Amino acid sequence: MKKILILTLFCLPFLFINAQSQLVQAVVSIGGRVYNITNNQPLSVNIEIFDQNGQRINKIKSNATDGSYFITGLKPGTTYEIRFSDFDYMKYSYSIQIPATDKYVEYSKDFLIIPKKTQTKILIPVKLFETHKSKLKYGADLFLSDYINLLKLNPTVKIKIVSFPDDNANPQDNLALTQQRGSSLKDYFVSNGIDAQRISFEGNESTDPDNPPPTGRASKGKKYIGSTYLIIEGF
Amino acid sequence: MMLFGEYIMYKKRRIIYLIMLLLCSSFAISYAQISNYKMRTIGKHNDEALAVFINKDNTMMATGSQDETIKLWSLPDGKELKTLVGHLGSVYNVSFSGNDRLLASGSEDQTVRIWDVNSGVEMKVMRGHTGPVIGVYFDQDNDPSLVASTSFDKTVKLWDIATGAEVKTLRAHTAPTNNVAYSYDGKTIASASDDSTVRIWSTDLKKDAPLMVLRGHRAPVLTVVYSFDSEMIASSDANGEVIIWDAKNGGILRKFKAHNDLVQDVAFAADNKTLVTGSLDNHVKLWDISGPILLMDMDIGVGVWGVDIVSNASIIAIACDDGSIRLLTKGVEPVIKKGKK
């Protein structure tokens, strides 16, 4: 009995320290939705979380109804990689640095995932070029890095860059401009380590029928620059 | 059959009504004239100017444009101070932080960016929206920590400005969200949407559902703003209507047709009853919302995307669809106490 009492007294400080550290060790969670990039429909896909040592720490599946997911147990001040590697979708990876915090925090992040299907059309959502110019705008690299990562993670994927002009004034000039735009973008990808054989490009004489320039009142407050698409040509 | 006497009485009444109507109209005209705002153009963007926001101490304003830049201007003199470059698309909205040190901008390039006002340096680029960012609004606390944004992706997002992390996504709108505002007491956020509603959200990050859904507009709601006492919310829509809501219970306090075209922007003066509205019908109007009484109506000659007003209503800043930035500066204090209801 005396021994048990001594042992308990001996262990108490350790238990106390452990309890304290449990309190101090804050937990961070991240939640959001996963959508199909082509139609914005919610997706049920596998999501894996890796720590900075490349160790998988969790695997979950997003909800089929609304695409929602929730990852918890993340440590503040740590970098994690969230990977999507479903067979039917292109591999995708997102690195997230959890800020240092001493309290429970939830972060939010939505993902757009690309179906692994030939002729899938991905609209580049930012204006990469100035009106009637073919040089990539300063700052475009921030957005293009997503596509470089995508091509690196999916090394067998071949893409075609399809570029549309800013107006319908001169078909021949438009074709030349959009081919130059395609070439600029291809050069950028190649200079960032993507094999040139994987990339082709195509210009157009007239504006994008799926995303035409707004006319009349609808054009107010909108600056139209021809769309640029990446089309999945094969795997 | 109407008797002769009754006919005379009927006619008399009509004449009295007519005289009263003429009197009211003349008062209104007098008020607008005596309000005596003088317009001057202080500068120009290279494309349509889409937004304007005056800082808290009324010494500076920021404008956003389709030319993808933000410009900072001094007040009251209207000198162009800086041009902030970085966005890869139209800058749809700008907002100063409560301490005037930071500026947030929302753009077609789907980013929210934070700028240091003094240096003009881009401090954070926050990516997370999956559509163009239409609205941004800083937490108006003196030590701001969050910025809210709205987007064509139908969500309202909250961002931690220290870390750049996306801390909350609020989902309930069923159509693109157009604009957002933080209450000055920091307790709630209001968002305006193409779904014709205004939704009120708690700034308590644990709450997901809106506290209130304000229904009353019959067209897409384009903007929303709180009064400085956080007691009222003003919203405007694509039909030119303005609604003043009770921020506590969501009741409609006033609803009026303010313009003949969409009203993209509204702003309160510090008295919490003077409201400025700007529209693509080329007019800027000043209202006493207690009537509402139209205090001033000026034909700017070009469409108006953005308006803001200094605390004492002596300067109205306007962002125009020809790219020009204009100031309406008040000359003489109005003396007439009546106006058109």
C-alpha cells in the first residue's frame, strides 16, 4: 500500500505536466468543399494528408452530396500537403502552412479538381495577356504555377493551349495573335521544366463562342480579353 | 349629378393640391441648389473606375478600376498619391482598414490583396475564391484582424490579414455575392447577392448559418453598407431601389426608388441619416433617409460605379464609367429645412 502511494506521488507531476502540455498543444482543422472544375458539381474523392516528412497522417473522403471535407488534428506551425489521387481525376497537391497558434482554429479551403478525361477543357480564369498583346503579364506566374504543378504531378498528360482573340476585327491578325499567345504560354511551361512534346497550341480567328465578348449594357464595367483554355489531349 | 357648389369645392381642392405640389417641388429645387455641391475631376484611370472608398479620418481615398490598378488620392485637395499595381484583372472593390494603415482590394483575378497604405507595397495575395472577387471590406476595428470578401463563386470568405489564411467560408447565397460590409461594432457582416437577398452573418467564426436573411429587393442586390452606429443597413439593387433595414431585427425601415438604373454604390455620412447613392443613370443623389428626403440630385453626365462621402458630407467622391474620379465639394451649408418627400 505504501509502495502504491509512493508510486502515485512519483507519477503525479508527470501526469500533471502531460495534462498541461495537452492544454497547450492546440489543434488546427481545415474544411471546405471539393468541386469538379468543369461543372462546379460537388465531388466525392479521396483526400490524403502528409506531414513535412512525407508521412501520411490521414486519409478521408469528401462528401458526395456537397463535396465537403474536414481534416482535424493538424499541428500549428507545421506544413502539410493535401493530395488528391483518385483514379478518375488528375492528381493534385496543395501545400498548406498552418500558422502558429495557441488556440483551436479552423481554416477553410475549397478545391477544384480536374477529371481525367480527354478533351476536358480547363478555362484559365485570369487574364494572362493585355488587350491585343501576346506577352505574358507581370504577375501571371502566381497563377501559372498551379498548372506547372499539375503537369509535373501528372507526367503523362498532354495538353493543347487554345487561345481566343479579344475582338472580331481582323481574322488574320487574330489568328496570328492567338498563336503567339499559345506559343508564349508553351514557352513559359517549357522554361519551368515541362517537356515541350507534351504541349501543343492552337489559335483562333474569332472570339470564344462559349465566352463571347459582352455587348450593350452587359459590357459595362467589363474588360474583355480573349479566353485561354488548356485542353487535355491524352494521358 | 354633381351640384354646382360641390363642383366648385372639388375644383378648389384640386387647385390647393396643385399649389401644394408646386411649393414642395420648389423647395426641393431650392434645397438642391443651396446644397451647392461643385464638381471637379481630379484625375483619371485608364479604363472604367469601378470603386471608391474614403478612409476613416477623411484624408485619403482609394479607387479601383478596370485598368487593373488602384489609385490613392489625398483629400480634400484630390492629389493623386500612388498607383498600386499587381492585380491581373479589374479591381472591383477597395476598403481601408479601421486604422487607415492597410487597404484591401478584390479583383477579377480571384484574389484579395492587402496593401500597405504608406508605402504602397503589396503585403499579401490571398487566393481561395473560385470566381472573381467583387466585394471586400475590412474589419473596422482599430486593430484590424480580418477582411471579408464576396465573389461570383457565391461565397463570403473571411481572411486573417496577419497570416493571409482563409479562416471562414460562409455559404448560403444561391447566386453570386456582389458586395459585403462589416458592421462598425464588429459583430456582424452583411452580404448582398444576385439572389436578391441580403444576408447577415455573425463574426463569431464558430457560426456557419446566417443570422438573418433580408428579403425585400426584387432584383439582384448590388451593394450593402452599415450606418456608423451599426443600427441600420442600406442596400441597393439593379432596379434602382434602395432599402434601409433595421440591423437589429431585419425589418424594412425605408424602401424607395432612388434611380432609374442600377445603383452600384451607396454610403452613409457620419450623422447616420445622410446617404449618398450613385447610379449608371448618371446621377448622384444625396438623401435624408428619415423621409426619405432628396437633398441633392446631380447629373454627372457619365455612369457612376462608386460613391463615398466624408463624415460631414462636405465632399462626395465618385468613380465614373469614363475612368474619371470626381469630387463634389459643398460650398455653402444648406439653410432650408424642408424638402421633397
